[in-house]
Amino acid sequence: MPSPRRLDRALQLASAAAAAAALLLLLGLAAFLLRESAPALREVGLVRLVGDRGWHPTRGAFGMAPLVAASGAVALGALTLALPLALAVAFVRLAYAPPRLAALLRALLQLLAAVPSVVLGFFGLVTVVPLLLAIEPPGASLLAGMVVLALMVLPTLALLIEGALAGLPSGERAAAAALGLARTTVLLHLALPRARGAIGAALLVALGRALGETMAVVLVTGNVVQWPSALLAPVRTLTANLALELPYASGLHRSALFVAGLLLLGATAALLLIASRCGARERWRGAREESARA
């Protein structure tokens, strides 16, 4: 039977190999996108890809600014809707719910996280869109996309926030209990301020998730290329544009779509990198405070 030291060494080598493979895969994907984007970047140029008046590939106009703005608006709107719900769920589980109810809430969150995005898109199409249609046509709109994406990012956001709030050092918990502080007071005035960095990292992770969503957004946003000027106006995101046009695109049109993919990859990678740095900073600060108290 192998010794524990050899098992640890084997596990370390396997982990390093997996990390290297993941990095190589990411670099290969970036290189592929750069190669496919090169014709549009060379012949159209980055200025026109951003500054052209609208997205009209058949007329040689490749302005992605309305698509980028719509993607940002849908994702940020989804986080705005999901954050209060995620905080409420985390507070209920940590401060108010008995163990069985807390376990049930966690199971429901995990179940919601496992629902395929296309199913949530169908849900939005048959429930959210008709409700908004009764207010103002066409129903499929920026707001519908926000609601559906909020449902998608809610489980991840709630579980990450709960973990951040539950990370209050045991010494501070004991001191709060000795002072007779209520759980709500502990969460609001002790745990929440300490968890701001971790909650910010959770928001960045959820934002990256929302920016990369495709099928649910295609089904409920209306897919009209225009600036997001109103909540009930139809829009089209970068991911929806890729899904709708890449199957038939050719030439500069196809290459411009790969530029959109490159933008999405860069934005998502930047968000995850910032989130990981925020999380590392929070862990380092917590470890420093624990060592200072010791």
C-alpha cells in the first residue's frame, strides 16, 4: 500500500496537471478567437466595430455598442433584482430558520441552480413575458431578461453570501453571545461589514455568469438590436447575437461575431480574476486578524 507521502505527492502532481490542462485550454480558446477575429480587426478596425451606427452586417455596419450596452444592462439589472433576495435568503437561513427549514431552503436553492437555462427561459416566455405584455407590448424586453437572469444567478449569489456571512470568527461570535446580542444584530453589524469584500466577489462571479447566458436571454428579450432605452423595450445581447447569426454568417460578418466572443471571454476572465483577488484579500485579512488575536 502506498505511503501517505506518496499519495500526497501523486495528488499534488495530478492537481498541477489538471490546472495546467485548464490553462492550456483557456489559452487555446483565446488563440482560436483571436485568429478568427483577425480579419474583422484588420479590415474593419476596432473603432468601427464599436462606433458604427448600429449592427447592420449586410450594409457593412458592425457597431457592437448597442449589443454591449444591452448585455451590461441585462446583467446589472439581474444582479440588482437578485441581491436583495439573496441577502434575505441568507439572513433567514442563518438567523431565523429552524434546521429543517434551513436545509429545505438550501435544497431548493441547489435545485434551482441545477435547472437548465433553457427551462428558465421557457418559464420566462410563458409567464413573465405575458405579464409584461399586459402592461406594454411586446412583453419580451430588457426587464424580462433581468427577471429570468435574476432567477438564474440567485442560487449562486445566495449560497456565496451565506458562506461569507457565516465566516465570522468564533471569538467574535462568542463575545456577541456573551453580550446577549440578537442574531440579526450580529449579522447586520458584525458579519455584514466584515463580509463586504466576499460579497463583492460573489457579485462579480454572478455578473460573469449573467453576461455569459444565452438561451434564456434569446427567448425573453425580443432580440431587437437597439440601445436599452427603457425597461419594457426589446433588446439583443452579445450572446444572443452570436447564437442567432453565427450559423449563417460568413466573411467579415462571421469574423465580427468572433470579436464579440473575444470581448465576452475577456470580460468574464477579468471579472473572475478580480473576484479571486478580492476573495484572496479577504482570506488574508481574516488570517491576519486571527493571528493578531492569538
